[in-house]
Amino acid sequence: MPEDGGWQPGHFSARVGEPLQLRLTADDMVHGFAVGRHDSPEVEVRPGQVSELTLDFDEPGTYTYTCTRWCGSDHWRMRGTIEVRGGERDAEPAGTPLYVELGLDIDAPHPAAVVPAVTPSAARGERLNAALPQELLTRRTFMEMSPTGVWLALRSHPALQPLGDTELWDAVAALWRLNTTPEALALGETLYSRNCAACHGGSGAGDGVFAQAAGGMDGMRGHAVEAPTDFTDPALLGASNALLQGKILRGGMGTGMPAWGAVLTDRELEVLRLAAQGFTNKAVGVQLGISDRTVQGHLARIYAKLDANSRTEAVMRAVALGWLDAGVAS
């Protein structure tokens, strides 16, 4: 039960190549059980009934299992981890998250005391770096202080009093750019598109395809669905990177966020890409070296994940989310 701390147990171990047998049941309401970064289908877990699931792992690592159905304000607690060992390499133990080291309460409000009047420019801000206190131009500052916190520190510095508010916000933007690279930004865009855009939208405004279909999803799931966070809201400037990282590691930007991660596996994307080009199930199977029955299984899971009733509808959603090129669909 969510209010009792979530799935029990919350952590267990497995070995590469050794099947893991799970028996799942619920005490309170219907839940969904899914394992991230794994091809296994979502399992419906009903009160008083036992659902069985066998998991096989090809690679070591830490896998997160979650509840995929909204089950109340403690929904975020419905997650745990499977530590898989063996194979060619043993997974390295994860270190203590920064938000834990800093003692941050990631559920506490973190409003921005001040926000910029205009969109800051990192390019303009880079010209001010030489005049800024060097102790603030560090990775530690980038992770532990919020953008608003950095701005307030700059605003109170005696040597920076001649600079205007907008110039200081430009300097904050430059600090954030200083701590990344073009390659990291490109990777971030790719990860966001695959893992987040479905709900949060391409620009982060909380208007993704799944968010627009929230009413239909509510009826399908039988639980309330909260609107995705609007990442373009300036109020988020009150949150440090350590705090935001902690929310993601724990399970979302808010307690109503369902399981996050890539909606479709790499294989499911391959199947959908070929299906979008007009290949039959048998032809898709030949291309991928799998049976047409396996292709049917992949398509069934794709339809369920995308809440689609046909290939066309699934392809349209994948294109809208940026997972498929519009030119691929025939």
C-alpha cells in the first residue's frame, strides 16, 4: 500500500541469466507493476488476486520497478529496485544522492523569491564572467544553489552593484551553460524526447500528447490524473539542481507523476518504425529476425502503452512525440 511505504520488499537482488519469479498482490486497490529498462509487459495487480511474472535479465545493473497507475497522493512511494549482478561486469554500487548528502527536503515548496523580467542570455552573460566572484563559478554552486539563489548572491556582492538585474540573470544563465557541453545538451534533448516529452511536451510546458489525453486516460485507469509540471514556469528557478535530481531519482517532479522512463523499448521502436513504413507483421519479423507472433506481441504492448487502437494511431502519436520521423510513415 502506498501509505505504508510502497511495494514490499522495496529492494531485492537477481542474477543475469537466472529467471526471477515474482508473485504480486495488492491490499487496497488496482495497481500496475512495471520494470524500467526491461521488455517485460506491465502487469495488473488486483486486490486479493495473485499475478505472476517471470523476469530474465541480460545485463547487470539497477532496475527500478514502479506502480504505473495513479493510486493516491503517496503514488511516488510505489517504487523499488532490483540489483542485478553477474554477466560480463558487475554493476557498480550507486553513491549517495547529493540531495541526501545535503539533507534537502525535496517535497518542501521551493518558490523563487525573484524571477527575471526577460529571458536571460548565456551569450551576453559570458562577457561578464571575468567580473564575477570566482567562488560562484563552480560546479558546486551549479549543483547546490538554485538560479534564484545565485542571482541573490550576485545582487548582494558589493563589486557587482553597478550591474543591472537583467545583466546578473544573464550571468546566471552563463554559469549554467559553463557547466555543460553541446554534446551533453544534445544528449539531454534526446533523453527528454524519449522519456519526458510524452507528458511534458516538446517545449516543457506540460502540454504533451499524453497530457492532452489525460481525460481519456483518467477514465481508462480509474484514478485521477494530475497535470504534468510546466518546466517553463519561472517558479522553478527556486529549485537547485541537487533538488531536481533528487526528485527524478526518487520518482518524479511531483508525487502524482507515474513511472517515468522511455515509454517504448528500443525493439518496440524498431517494430513501430517498420510498421509505419507499411511492412506486414511477417515482413517486420523477417527484417528483425523474429517471428510474426512476436511482432504481434510487440504491437499489442505498443498500442497499450500509447493508448492507441491501431497502427495509424500509434504511428501518429510517435511522430507527434518526436520518436519517429514524419517522413518515415508511409
